[in-house]
Amino acid sequence: MADKSTATFDTIMRDLRAGKYAPVYVLMGDESYYIDKISDFIAENALAPEERDFNQTVVFGADVTASRVADMAKRYPMMAERQVVVVKEAQNIKNWDGLEKYLDNPQPTTVLVLCHKNGTIDGRKKIVGKAAAVGVVFESRKKKESELPVFIEHYLKVNGNATIDNKSAFIIAGHIGADLSRLTGELDKLIISLPENDRRVTPEIIEGRIGVSKDFNAYELRSAVAAKDVKKANLIVRYFDKNPKSGGVFVLIPTLFSYFQNLMIAYYAPNRMNENDVAKWLDLRTSWQARDYMTGMRNYSGVKVMQIISKIREIDAKSKGLDNPNTPVGELMRELVFFILH
């Protein structure tokens, strides 16, 4: 059984699929996707459908106390091997004392699942250590932007026996971002749409199924800015401004900020002339991901990058209405791109 030091989503799910259930699961963190996946699997598989009426309890943290949850967990199952108690939004429980005492001697026929979202439980609290000693503690972290293409590739392979090229994975990641629930929903649509005799996801398929232009997207803007391609960068900004369904220019600002933030870090790589070394320095999964940074270091000085980061922050604030009474967002974005490229 996975413990606190080794528990990952994959190891937890492997145990669950093998029918190995721990007495307690503390699922916490900023990424709700993995928390929901684990808790939903337990709720749907730990008991047979006919056993759930008497042996499965789902409550919300705002409606119960820790002592009340402990009382539920102490019950014995009725005509079943186990009972399941799921506490959703457990971050709303005010005091953990009652559950801390329960974890000293948890009921072996109970599977207690605590879903603590929007942050983690303070590791100094006894409940974390006690839960890890008898069950599973899992922290669900938000994916970094650099991790999304690999996640997309893995998800398509495992769930749809499908492949995707690097550029296409970046296009999807740049358009949807790190909301894994939304991202996997779009990937599921792609999987369903692929013919059995051709399981490749290409920019053309993405454009047709998700509606992301293969030529005008956040990834292409990043590449154009890195290469100082003035014409292409302005065409992309104009496209986003004229097509609100693309997400508008708001989706471009985070992409540019992330790029130049990483570009600033890349300057400090021990061997910044080597693509593989830069990829490792930036914690990128493949050297292919470092190419735009290699181009950027040739085209921008460190001083200019710092000025650009400051300008992006200024434009981001103005796009949200701060110190900006009436300038349209599209015009602000054109101002930003002009500043970057000149």
C-alpha cells in the first residue's frame, strides 16, 4: 500500500484497481482533478451497487464536525465487507481533534476519504502524520505549464491509444491551460472523434474538433515573439482580438509572461549554449521544448527581458481595468507586442 512518502496518483490508482483499500485517504491540494478521480473511483468501486444504500455515506465538511465524521467511521458495515465514508470539501472542517483520535485506532472495515481542496493541511497538524501511518496521504499539485504537453501525450495514449506530436500538444496546452478537468474533457472529445484506423492528433484535427487555429494560437505567438517575427506576431494578436471564441487576447498574456520569465532563468543556465542543458535547467521534459528559449537568448538581452516582464505586468493590470479607464484590450496587446519586438 502506498504511504505518505511514495503515494502518487498512479500508485494509489494501481492499488485501488487491485482491490487494495486503505482505512483512510487524505486527499489534499490545489488540483481538484486527481482528488475527484481517486474519491470517485472509491465511491464507485469499493462497494457493490446493492451495498451502497446502507454502507456508503457522503457528507460535506461545512455540515459536519470531525467528531461526527469519526462516529460515522466507527460504524460496522451491514451485510458487506466494508463501509465507505467520503467527506467532500473537508477544508471546511474547523477542528481535526475528533479525527486525530480516531486515527489512533481506525476501524479496519471502514474506508474514510477526506477530500481537502484549495490547499493543503498544515503538515504540523497531527492528522497528517497519523493518516500517513495507517493509510494514504496524497498532495494533488497543479501542473506546471511545461508539464502539460507530456500530460496530454500520456493521457491520449492511455485513454485513447492515440498519439500527438509536440506542436499539437503545445497548442492544446496553450489554449486550455492547466485546468485538468477541462483539459481532459477536451481530450476525451478528441479521442472519440478519431477514426479507428488513424489515431493521430494533428493541428488540423485540433482546429476542427476544439476550434483552435493551427496557425493562430498562443504557441505560435510564443514562437513568433522568440524569433522576432513582427508580421506573424501581429497577425496572431489581431486574430485573437477579432475572434472572442478563441479566448481573446487574455489567453496570450499568461503565455508571454511564462515564456519571458523562463527566458530570464535560462540566462543563468551553466551551459546556456547547449539545448539539452537548458532544458534540464528549466525543468523541461524534452530538449525540443527548449528551442524557443535558445532562439530568445539570441534575440533578447537580459536587460530587455526584465523590461518586457515589467511591461507584461503593466499591461495585465490595465487589461483588468487598473489605471485604464477606456483603452481596449486589443490595443493594449498590440502595445505590448510592439514594446517586446522593438
